[in-house]
Amino acid sequence: MASYSPNIFGSNASMQAWLRITEIIDYKGDSVTISGTRPDLDYVSKSKLRKNKRKMIDDMEATKAVIRNYADQLVQGKYLPEGILIIGFLLISKGVFMSTELRDMILSAIQIERDKASSLKGYNKSQRNKQLNHFQNVLEEYQNGSPLTVKLYHSKSGTKRAKETDKKRRKNRRAGTVTDKKMSDADTRFFAETFMIMRIIHGVKIATEKFKIFAPRIPTPKLIQYLQNDGQADEKGRPTKWFKSEMIGKLRDFKNA
């Protein structure tokens, strides 16, 4: 692989697992995912983690071929340990309830990864073992509902990369994300309705990508929440039938003017 980091986001398998999880929880953080980089937890929804916990675990099930040939390297003989560790990291970081069974699965994943770490050498081996030992200690201390920080251990180059990423995120926050506190109600309504019209025309994925281009500092979850509070979007953030008919009517009027 091009870049390895001894933390739980540092391998090809872990990054593939993380990308699958981002789709399930609708992660809106960094558009470019770099091996070994801590996710921006401000963009990880606790409610979506809670709601999709089982779905995330099920999505970590290995292929039949992998299960057949490497069952001893999988959690409960079928789940990818890299993905289970990431799920544990997210749940602990956000204070989500974990059952005894899930805790046991994470402990099993830690042990599997500890056995695999024996093939590493030098600094990476030392850092990997420190990472796994730290993670296990945090897991044992974790009480449901009380978030804990899981430190990430890096390679020498990864440490520099992590600092640069954190610096970039702090800079972006200082530049300021536009929130409803800084925007007037009229402005919020304008951007919220614009985004929802784009969703109707292009679909969620394309609309979100396009909206980030011309309004990168306006968080779309805030806009959806505004429309939900106003009764123009349902609990899943989809436009209501009334909103659709109202906006389509306005677009027709504009076209015919």
C-alpha cells in the first residue's frame, strides 16, 4: 500500500471499511480520505450511529471466500476486524450504547489485530501495539452514554500528516461555517429551498455535491432541519408533497414569465 499508519484507520482494509461506513451514516466530513487520518467527528451523527449500528456491523461481513479460508482471522468467524474496530471507535467517541456482545466483538477484533501485528517491525510494530492496548483500555473504561477520546497512534510521517489535517480543520472553523445564528431567517429559507429544489431535480448525491461548490460554508443538515421544523421536509429530510408541488409551480411560473 502507498501509505501505512499503525492506527485503526491506517490500512487498506480499514479504509475500505471506513468508506462503507461513511455511506451508511451519511458522513459529510472531508471529501478526501487519507490513510490514518482521524475522521472529523463533528460530522458524525450520534443518532445515525445509534440507528444504523446493526447495519454497520452486518456490512462488515466478509465474502464467502474469505470466511471459508480465513475464519480464524475474523470476528465471530465472519466479520472484518478492521471494520469492527472503527465501529467501536465511533460509538465510544460519540457516547452510543454498546451491548456486551458488541464489546466482546471489539475485544476479539483487538486480539486478532494484535496477533497480526507480530508480523510488523520496528516503530510501526511498537505503535500498533500501543494503539491496540490503548483502545482496549478505553473500551474497558467506557460507560454507555459518556463519550471518551480514543487516541490514534501514527507512523512518523503520519504524525506530520495528522497535524496538518487538524491545522486545516481549525483554519476552516476559524473562517467560520455559516450557521442559522449568522444568517437571517430569509437567507436560511432561500438556501434551504434552493438546496431542496436541487434535490428534486438532481437527487441527493449530485445536489449535495453541487451545493458544496457554490455554498461550501453552509451545512446542508442545518438547512434540512430548518425545512423539517417548517413542515416542508419529512423526518428523513425528503421534501414533502406540498413542497414539491409548490416549488414546481413556482418554477413553471418563472419559466412562463
